[in-house]
Amino acid sequence: MEKIYVLDTNVLLHDPLAIYAFAEHKVVIPMTVLEELDVIKDRRDKDVSREARVAINTIDKIVGDASPRELQAGVPIRIVSNDVDKNQHQRSEGSLAIFPDQQIVLTDNIPFLNGNHDHANDNRIINVGLSLQATHPRSSVCLVTKDINMRIKAKGSGLERVEDYRKDRVLDDLDLMSKGYIQFTGSFWSTLDSVKTEAHGRHTVHVVNKSHLSKIHLNMFVIDDEDFIGFVVNIDQEFVYLLDVNKQHLMNQNFWGILPRNLEQAMAFYLLRHENSDLMVMTGPAGSGKTLLALAYGLQVTMEEKRFNKIIVARSTPPMAEDIGFLPGTEEEKMAPWLAAFDDNLEILHGADEHSFSSIDYVKQKANIQFKSLNFMRGRSFNNALIIIDEAQGLTQFQLKSIVTRVGSNSKIIVLGNLAQIDNKYITPLTSGLTYLVEKSKSFKYASIMHVNGIERSRLAEFAEENL
């Protein structure tokens, strides 16, 4: 059966290359979608306007010099690929058609939606699906949109197949996302048939058959209910090598006067300290201490150990804050409302000082803390720097990739985020750039991940996170 996919505008804004995601099937772009992209490409919201332009250029590249008749019937989608001899060649992957929805003729046997009100564009796109479903009875017609309400409307209007765009889903279930550790109920040793223990100076390494730890990666922890803590230092084809970590030593780590309050924070301390890590991702609920740990570590390694020359702090901002260039003041002053959390944590670190405000200003200058807008980080290269990205759950996969690629020599990036606090209507926990980064980097030997779960802000914050 022929499959026809009608794409909504938000799908192309979410993934400008979505046209290539439907294999050998037919992709239909309603004329209304092109009109919406044309309006959006000139918006001041730079991220969205860029995605619209990329989508338009992708369509233009596929369409080429096709005639109007060919364009309405379907133009082959050709993908350039490399064969065994490294020579480029094109293969056909389905077709792309433009549907002139303004020419749809209303008939009694097709339940078209009225287009003369505030949701006219949505209705016209739904009408394309209804029209194709009526005129192609032997085909499977599906409307693809990320708008939940539009999916409900389409089904209620009689469209048989309506789907969300799923290609960008990193996982099927958020519970499958790596937490940076594996926890065993009871004793870890009771699950093993045999184990080999080696002494390397002051360190003890346990060699465990890989079959017992199938979903393990480098720089992960293995913990159990009897206070065993193992850190994965090596994995070969047959064995996993666990460094035996003393729990008391772990809980007594110290960054800039801050001690861990629970085991997960302690493991995060350990990973931050790990010298073989260029990327650290910390996830967890509000109040778990992610920002405080990252900042305390940054001050320690910048001011005391002189490992980096500066600390660069940035976070995702709402669309209305994207164009901060029009606002008065320096970049740091413009970003201050969205980076107030770092000032709050600096107050925690130095609030007890006799002259706390002077101490905070001194630390900012001495550690060379720079507050940056993510918009102005593209195209730059940051060397000898510790980069902290906060609230990363609101970033797309493309945005987070563009930031991580800015990291230069002798630099480290710490990415923080809470997947329960996504305020971008086109991003879900399963499609967030933060989830994407965790899953793609978990097998990278120079990356580490930790989900800090305990709420340490206050007993009220813990109650609110769990019950409200």
C-alpha cells in the first residue's frame, strides 16, 4: 500500500530535514505550510527563522526545475551517498509533492473544515489530509504534526491516521536514559559467579565478566545496598574493570568549601574531578544542587588549581530574550535576569563572608566569570575555559550540538538540565537536546553523566517536587 505523509509546518521547524525521514514513501507539503515558512523565515527569533530557511532551501533543492505538473504529482527525493569506492552517487528515497490546498473544492461527501477563522491555516492543512484520503482510497494517508490539539481535531474530522513526528525521539521511554550509575538491590557480589581482584598500588580493581553488566559504559558507577561503589575504568570484549571506591572518601570530597550531601552528589563530585573527562552532563530535579556543584567545582579549578583561565556561563533563554543586542548595557548585564541562579549560588558560597557583596564581586573578577548568551556563542571557539550550560532541557538537538562544538583546547563543558521543566512547546523529554546529548555521549570515553536525584534545597522544595 502506498503511504502518503502530509507534513505540518511545526515538523519542518522542529527538523528542517524531516522530508528525508520517510524512506520510500510520498511526502506532501501543503501550500499553506510554504506560506507559513515564508512568514517565519523573517522573524526576529533567530533559531526558528533559521530552521524555516533551512527547510525552504531543502525543498528547493529537491524540487529543482520540476514543472508544475511534476511538482504536484511528486518529485523524486534523491539522497547523495557514498558507495564502497567512496564515489558519490544518488539514490531515490520516495517523492515530494506540493499540494495547492487553496484549490480544494468542497463536496458533500468529504467533511472539510471551515477555514474562515483564527485556526484557518491548521484547518487548511487538515483539509489536505482529508482530500487525499478521499481521492486516494487505496493509499494510507497520514498527517504528521507536533501539535497535540491539531492531531485531535484531525481525528475528529475523520482523518484515519494522525501521528507525531518521532524520528527525533532518542528513546522510547525516559526511564531508559542513562543515569550514570547502575544500582543493585542487596549485594552486587551475590549476582556474580566469579570475580578477579587486582591490586594496582593503592587501588583495587575488580574484573567482572561483561555478561553481568551488559548496559555499562566507561565512567559509570556500580552501586548496591551494602555500600559497594565501583567505578568503570575500562571495558574490553570480555570484561568490565571496576575501580573499588571507598564510600567514606567519596563523601568527604570538597569543592570550594562544599561537601556532598548524598551519594549522587558525591558521585557527581568524583566525575567533575575526573581528569579524563571533557564533557560532564548533570541531570536532576530542581533543588538537587546541580548548579551549585558545577559552580563550586569551577571556582576550585579556576582560582585554586589554575586549570582554566575563565568560567563561561550560559543558559537557554525564552524567545523574547533572544535579541538582547537591542537592550542597554553589557552582555553580562543583559543576561543577568536569566542567570540570577548563579548569583544565588555565589551567595551560598560566600554569603557568610564579612563583606559578602565584595567577596562575590572579587570572585567574579578573579575567576573571570563571563555570562554569555547562547545566541552569540555560535562561530566562536573557547580555549582554556570551563563552560557551564544551565537549563539545557529547553535546547534542541541542533542547538546543543552547535554549543558543544564550540569547546576548544584545554577546555571542559558542564551541561545541566531538568527534563521535568521544559517550557519549549516543540520539545518533549524524549526529543530534548539534553536527552540526545546523554544518549549520544554515554559511550564516549571522555564524557561522564550523573543524574542527581536528591532534593537538597529545602524540605518544602522536596515536598513541592514530589507532590505538586
